[in-house]
Amino acid sequence: MTPYEEAVQTELRRWQQAMQKPPSAVGRLSTTVQKRINRIIPERIHQLITATIKQMTRAVLFGAEYINRLPEVGSTLPQREARVISRIDFYRKAGAAEGGVTGAGGIWLGLADFPLLLSLKMKLLFEIAALYGHSVSDYRERVYILYIFQLAFSSQERRQVIYQYLVNWPEHSRQLPNDINQFDWLTFQQEYRDYIDLAKMAQLIPGVGAAVGIVANYQLISQLGRTAMNAYRMRWLEENKALLS
């Protein structure tokens, strides 16, 4: 094992421990409050939000323009990750710029930030998957991408569930339904929306929206990138453990 691979394993172990930590008191209180708010919101609004996120996500997952990178073949882990880090940096700068523009435009442009940011995040995940050598033409690889997304933008309780799916991916992937329409869209949209509420609502405030949009988008894409790297590191180390021993 090279020094780089040893460093990756050390970083990965710290991340794995964080994913398995029980919810904090503050996290549990936040989840409780958000659940109460969700009960107040009319069901037709929940259905509208769910349908919107479902259609946006499906458009990204099945849009040909997002499948434009072939899986990386023959590269070492340091080579792969150098390219991954470069792409994360590109997308977080693009997201920050987009957040600044929409945030400066007030509430209407601020609302437009939601689908734009979602598209950037999904595009980044497609690229990272290919750089780690996985073909996103496989439906199950796209589900893996959705799980990474949930892992990055969910409550700690939900993270613990999703983390176990990824740890046991070979077995879990064999149990997946063949139809992506059976994916749990309601949980997906609620967790994602609830997670970004505090970070993104201030973006709609005149005068500070641009600054909030820049910082929030930069940090959200950075977090997604770190989560994706560690999720794919788990698979890479497991698939190459015979070579590393």
C-alpha cells in the first residue's frame, strides 16, 4: 500500500465514523421541529414539491447531456482523485457564481437557484462516478448517485440508513427494483429541502442574498464532493483490496 492509499484509508475511517454517529441533541430537535412544520404544510403542496424534484432529478438522470464522460480505465487512485478534486473545484466555483447572480436578483431569481443548483450537483456526481471507473449508463449506478446525494444532504438519522446501503452495496444493489420510479421520492425531497432550508432561505432576502448565495452554494457543493469521494473510495478500496494486501 502506498503512502497516499494509507492516507486515504485514514481519512475514510474518520468519515465512516462520522456517518455512523448517533444524532446530536440539536439535530434531533431540528428534525422534530421540521416534522411539525411538514405536518402543517398542506398535502397538495408536499405532492407538488415531490413531483417537481422527481421530474428535475429524472431529467438529470436520464438526460443524454449528463452522460458525456466514459469511465476512467487504468488510472491509479492518486490520478483519479487529482481529477476529481479539480472537477469539484470547478463546480463549486460555478455554483458560487450562480448563487451570487440569483441571490442578487431577489426572490424570483432566488427561487430559480433551486433547479440550477440541483443540476450542477447531479452533473458533478456523474463526473465523479466516471472518474472512479463506474459507468453511469447502469441504472443501479444512478441509484448509487442518488444515495450519495441523500448521504450529503439528509438528517443524521437518514444518513445512518443510507450509509449501510453503501457499505453493503453489492448485496443491496441486487435487491433494487428495476424501475427507478419506485425510488422513495417523498423522503428524498423532504430530506433535501429540510437540509438546505436554513442555508438557502436567507438567499431570498434583498441586500444579502448575493453573499449568502455565493457562500451557501460553495459550501453545499464542497460537502457533496467530499461525500462522493469517500463513498467511491469505499468501493475502490474494497474492489482493489487484493492488490493492496
